[in-house]
Amino acid sequence: MIARTVGGGWQTILADLSLILFMVTASALANAPDGPLGTGDGDARPHQNPHPVPSTPAPAPDPAIAPLPQGEPVAVWRAGPGVPSLPRWLDDVARDPRLRLTITVHYAPGGRSAALAQAQRLDAAAGARAGNARIVVEPGLPAGANAAVAYDADPPPSGPANGTQLAHHGA
């Protein structure tokens, strides 16, 4: 009598080998000096240059120019023919105080001053909704303007936004 073992064929072996390869690769990347987790062991530096090039320390970032968090847009407006004006579009967007308007104007080479003027016009047209708006004017193609609203407004000055203000607001 010949007994057959319960098991798989080449698929199971291939899956096991793939899993092992993944684990070895992830471990190697995690312990690499330039890997996603930093310097690895800290003591072992196999690729250290025996003649390091002196470098100047990076300047400390200015706290006033810290990047603002930008959330996923809830609604997007793009300037173009047949598109409602920015104020009309903003009237249709939900009036939530946590929403922040971001106006972005891209310009082609040589069109910087026209883009700045367009950004000012859009900011003025947005009216009160542009009170805490983020205005971005940057080179890029295709040239044109767009606006987006997203839940990335600053938390209220009373403290960090943690959801309790919603519970207290309804009470």
C-alpha cells in the first residue's frame, strides 16, 4: 500500500519561497543605513566612507514657514468655459467651518505676474470664504486656476480638534 501525504504541489512550495524572500528583503531594507527605519543597528556601518566630506549643517527651518497639512479635497473647481464662477461654486459647497479653501494657479514660463493677478482676483471673488484660504501660485503646465475645499483647516484656538467639540456643540 502506498500512502499519499496531504499537501500541495509546486504552488505551495512557490508561495513558501515567495514569503521567505519577502521576509529576507524586508529585513535587509529595514536594517540598511539608508533604509526606511534609519541607520539600523547604529554601530554597524559597512558602507562608511573612510574620508568623509565635511558638510555644513542644514539651516533650522523657520517655524513661521511650516508646511500646512493638506487633506483630500471634498470638492474641486477648475476655471474654464461653461464652468460656474468661483463664488457661485462656493455657494453650492457645504459651509463647514472645518473646510479650507485652496486656490491654486499654475503658470507657464513668463506668466508669473499674470498668475499672481489671477490669484488675487479669485481670492477677492471668493469673499468671506477666502478668510483662511491657502493661495498657491506656482509654475506648471497646463497653466490655469483651480480651487479645492478640504477638511484641513486649523483646529480651533481652544485646543486640538479631537471630536469632543462636536459632542458638546450638539448638547
